[in-house]
Amino acid sequence: MLSVKGLKANVGDKEILKGLDLEVGPGEVHAIMGPNGSGKSTFAHVLSGREGYEVTGGSVSFEGQDLLELEPEERAQHGLFLAFQYPVELPGVNNTYFLKAALNSIKKSRGEPELDAISFLRLMKEKLKVLHLDDSLLKRPVNFGFSGGEKKRNEIFQMALLEPKLAILDETDSGLDIDALRIVADGVNALRSPERSMIVVTHYQRLLDYIQPDYVHVLARGRIIRSGGKDLALQLEERGYGWITGEEEAA
Amino acid sequence: MSGEGLDRWLETPSAEDASGLDWLATKREAARARVRDQGIPTSKQEAWRYTSVKRLIEQGFVPADEPMTALQPEDIEEVLIPGLESHRVVLVNGRYLPELSDLGELPPGVRIGGLKQILKSDPDALRERLNGVAGEEQPLFAALNTARMDDGLVILLERGAVLSQPVELVHLSVGMDEPRVAQPRHIVALEDGAQATLIERYVSLGQSLYCTNSVLEVSVGRDGALKHQRVQNESPNAFHITGLYLGLGEGSRYLGVNVGLGGAWARTDLQVQFTGEHAKCDLQGLYLAGDQQLLDYHLDVDHRLPHCTSRENFKGILYGKGRAVFDGRVYVAKDAQKTDAAMSNRNLLLSEGAEVDTKPQLEINADDVKCSHGTTVGQLAPEMLFYLRSRGIKAPLARRMLCLGFAGEILDVLEPEPLRERVADQVGHRLEHAPLA
């Protein structure tokens, strides 16, 4: 599904990723943990094609395709999805209109028929239930004036609608209270399937109580320095990152 | 000195215009004198600092005098909005054409008709109204209009009259062999407590070269209310000038929406005077200027009386080599305490060649007031674009969605829905064919 080999990337003049390797198979859930500044978010952004990150080495292959050659929209059309740590507010852009444009853009790129307004509404209603989202959110501008929890749920809602093959969740737990976290995690779990892989980027083990990963990787100084099962996350919770990274973890 | 180059705009009206009204002849003569005294504006004048009239003068426009009687209802179908129910008045090249209009049934106390018609049948109804809001001290183009107007729309609502359906003015321009200037004069007068909605649309058949020099005098009486929605969608080669004069009585409410989409060169002067306390004036605006387009707005809001509220919220989208000017002035006199005024002008520049000159000014002489102004000029935010693209939406559509989102705040004020939808479609269509990057 996804094969990352020796990935190096800069932000400005600074090298953030320094040779990152990762293999994700179909249906697998991988957690990437690491202290602040380790490169977790940079990795998520590089995969999604955000501007401002310069790839200086290595390769990323997604379903046999060179991911790094693709525009951000092409990556999405091929089945990649990034749930943003800070979802962007789009004043004036209606949420329903946005979701329909996104879904139909993806369908069109795959040569599938676009959904008409009625089938689209039906599909939305169905997906809303999964996330316990109030349908008033659909009438509002995208993320505009949403609470932190609403924004994150709107991300997972988009994921439910677009049905990606690979979803990257960038610190989806940040800024959520325990109830909101549970709802978001339930939404994510409902979307787990043998065909859908996920990369869950997080600083804390907390999220992994709800979204149980198959693999846990520790990212530090731009490299994956330790991989293991979900026990690894528990050890990190207990002992902090210092025992692996050999550094004092920033408070 | 004389208004050389524009002299022909003043050529004697055709015989049928001779209404034989002395008072009208006097007003016209005074306006001619104003034209002669002022001459052609130069960039040294503050009001014309950013906009040259050279292009306009070079066209050598002559008055549009022949009535366009050859048009059939099916000819104008393309400019009508399906589903928009209105009392419709159609002017072609500045002239009222009853056979293309559809006034429908008017409630008691409401009169709608052509200026020329009413000058003939009931001149006294207009005697005090002509120049009643604009005054005699008119700037050049308004004075030209006063000197040379011979038709336009008249809406008169008696005390307490309420129009539930909007009045729709369709000003249609049709190209002639020679480039023509039409100078319609519109009078909208709402007496105390009267309420109406006016939709004013400037449209064309084809892409011809012409000029519209319109003047509107709008008065709203005590506790009256007018919603006034203007859509300037002239031909891409056209010149358009509007002088809009508002006189707002005690406790009255005026909501104006100004949408500027068309024209090669368009100038709008909006002048607001409060004639009573506790009046509210809300001016919303949206302009979209692309290659070869100049859209110029001048707002002049005069608070001479206390307890009045004014809002100006204009947004612009510029692309290609499009240019716009926003010159907004709010004046608060010494005695106009408790004035509440806020002005905002936000612009989105989609290309390096696009340009906007924005100049909001507050001149406050009272000490117990709430006044603010703000202006922004910026580009589409990269993080917004990326967010849309990360959801599979191609960059051109993503840009268009963000621009429409920016414009949405103003578009959403338009009503009824068929009007909003038509204008939103036109904005979307323009953006679709615009070189946005």
C-alpha cells in the first residue's frame, strides 16, 4: 500500500526528515509517536503534498505510484486522506457544497458517475449518524466558527464520505476532551476495514486506548528509531520518550 | 472653459423631448452652466485622482435619440431572470418601452412609469423631485445628465404604501452604428412609512460599445424602507456612470447592494444625506474587475444630524490587469452626536497585474460617536487552497470556491433567490474564465 524509503525533507534550510522508512500494508493501522519537533507533522504534510516542504531524498510509493510526483488533489483522488491537526476555516464556503465538490471531484477523476444532489444528501445523512454530527454543521461554512471538537469530527466525517485507502490522522486528539475524543475514535474505528490503512500521528498514548494500532513507531530527530506492537505505546506512556531517544524529553 | 469632447452629449434634445416646461428648461440651463464651468476632470482633482476620463472622451459618444421600437419581447428574453416576479420596467438605450415592460397590478398609492410620460401627464409630481435630492451643485456627469436627460424610471409611493413585490428596472443597451450615450434619469420617492424593493439591472445585447450616464435620486420619507439592489453588468466594452443620490428621512432604513461586474470603465458616485434623525443606511458592494476593466466607486456619507447609522461594506475581486478604486468618505458634523458609522473595504487580488486603490476616510467633528474603518488587500490564503486540494478538488475550482466564498457575504444579501442565484452564477462564470493564477 505505502512504502516510504529513506525519506528526507527540509523546511526552509532545515532538514527535518533524515531518512525515514515505513511500510504500511492494506488494512493496517500504524501509530507514529514522538516528542515535539521530531518531524511527525512534517511527515504527514509531505505525504499529503503541502507546499513549503522540500523533499531532498528517498522515495514514497503509494499503491505502486510515485506519490511525490503527484499534486495534492491527485493524491486525494488516488485515495490518500489527511485529517488536519488544525482544520482550516473557509468563510463563505458552504460545507455541503464543499463536501459534494470534493466527492464528485474524486469520482470524476476515477471515471465514476458523479452523485446528484439527492443521492448525495442521502449519503451524507447516513454518514452523519456514524459521527453523531448535527446536520446544522452542513449548512454552515466549512469549519467556520466550529468548536475544536466539531472541527475534528468534521475531518473524520469527510474521511467517512471520501472513503480513502490510506488515512493520515495528524494529532487528531489534540485539543479534544475525553468525550469528544471518544466520538472521534468511534468514528475512526467504524471506518476500519481490511482495505483501508491508517497512519495515526500522535504525541500521547491516550488516543491509542481508543484506536488500537497494529504497529507503533517512535519518530525522533527525523527517523523512526523504534518499532513494535501496541505495548510500545504503553511503555512510552510510562517512561516517556527519553529512554529511547536518549534525551530529556521537553516538558 | 467648455466641456470639450463631451460637448456633443449636450446636443439639443430631439423635438419630442420638448416638454415645454419652463421650470425644466431652467434646471437644464443651470446644469449646462455647471458643465461649462467645470470642464473635463483631471487627475489633479481629488475625486478623479485614480481614474482618467481620457478613454471615455476618446470614444466620441453622441446622444442616443432614436427610440428602439423594433425590439420584440422575445429579443429581451435572454436578459430576463426566470422565476423573478416583479413589476418590470424595461428601458432600452435610456428610454422607457411600455410594450416590453410588465408592470402588473400596482397596489393603491403606487405609481410607476417613464419619466417622459409623467413629465407630460403630471409634471407637478416631478417638479420638486428633479434635483430634489441631488441639488443644483452637481458634479460634471450628473450635470450632463440633468442638462440632457429625457427619460428614465419614476417610482412614487404615497404615504404608507407598501410594495410587496420588487420593482425591477431592466436597463438594456443595444449597440448602434455610432457609439451612443444614454442618460437616463431615475426618480424614486417613498413618502412617510412607504416600503419597497428595487432591483436595478444594467445589461446589454451583445458586446457593443456604448455609454450609460445614469442619475438616480432616491428619497425615503419618515420610517420608510427601501431595499435597493443594483447589478451593473454592462457589455465588456461599455462605459458606465452612475450618480446615486440618497436622501433619508427620520427613522428610515435603506439597504443598498451594489454589484459591479461589467463594463470596461465604470464610475459610481454614491452620495448619502440624512434628512432626519435615527435613519439607517447600509451600503453593501461587490465588484469583480478583470483585464481591461476599471471599476471606480466613490462613497460620500454625510452625517449632519445626530443618531444616524451608516454601514459601508465593499468587497472586490481583481484578476488579470483589472483595476478598481474605492474612495469612501464619511463626514460627521459637529452636531451629529451618537453617529454610528463603520466602513470596510476588502480586496482579493488574484494576479500580480491587478490593482486596487483604496482610500477610506473618516472626518469626525463630533465627540460622542462610534466610527470605524478598515481596508484589506490580499491574496487567496495558501492554507485554504491546500485544504481544498487535499480533498481532491483541482486548483482552479478550489480558487473559484474561495472567491465565491469571499463574495458570498454580499451575494447572500440579494433577494429574491432567483436574483441571488443569477448574480452568483455570473460571478462564478466570470471566475471560471478568468486567468486566476
